[in-house]
Amino acid sequence: MVSRMFRMETEVDKERRDLLGARMRDTNTAASPVLAALRGTPGERELPLHVWMLDESGALAGGLVGHTWATWLHVALLWVDERHRGAGLGSRLLAQAERTARDGRGCLSARLETWDFQAPDFYRRHGYEVVCVIPDYPPGITEFTLTKRLT
């Protein structure tokens, strides 16, 4: 066995990040028939999905930011201005995103993450199920991952 010397670095490097991502994608594609079948199809691409709620003056009252990928909707952000909470805006934003993902993009499921002080009960009321709980992420807070079938 040949002994080799390695040097470790910890700086942020976008070029290396992109190279690592490409190598990881190639390795995963070679290891997974599912990912290999996705390559080169429209389902391979992440497509942004944004839904906005504006008040009567045109100011932002709420919004949802996410993307669709491989028959999944991923909700990254859902926020409603405090002045408008309780008026059903969050429910309407979520329903529209789910409808767009399901009917317009063929998505079968949705996923999201939320913290214990945010909205886990809101999502449960909308049919989401907790599939992962991470206590102390960050310390003193619990993170939940939830999913929902859209069919």
C-alpha cells in the first residue's frame, strides 16, 4: 500500500463546490436506476414555484417560495404578515402551491421543514404528516419534516 499525503482546507470555494456537486451527481446517477432514468427528462430539473398574496395597496401580505422536482413539491418558505394572520392567507397560499404542483407539474407529494414555534400544527391541519423530528436543531428548538400525498 502506498502512503499518500493529503492537505485539508476549510475555506469556501465555489469552484470546488460545483465540482463536488457534479461528481456527487455522477456517482449517484451511476448507483441509482431511478436517478439515471430522471437524467435528461423534464423531471430532472428543479422548477421554482412562487405564490404571492398582496394587500389592497399592492404590498406583500404573504408568500410561499418553493420548487418542484421529481414529482415532489418542496415548500421552502411560507410567511404571512402578522397583520393578516387568521384571515386564511396561509391556507390559500399552500392550497395554490399544491394545486399548481399537482395539476400543472404532475407532483404526487409535498415536503417541508418547520420549527416547533412556527407552524407544525398548521401543516398537520392541512394533511401533512410528521416524518422526522430533530430536537435541538438549533439548540432549544425542534425541527419537523412533514410530507403530504397530493393525489
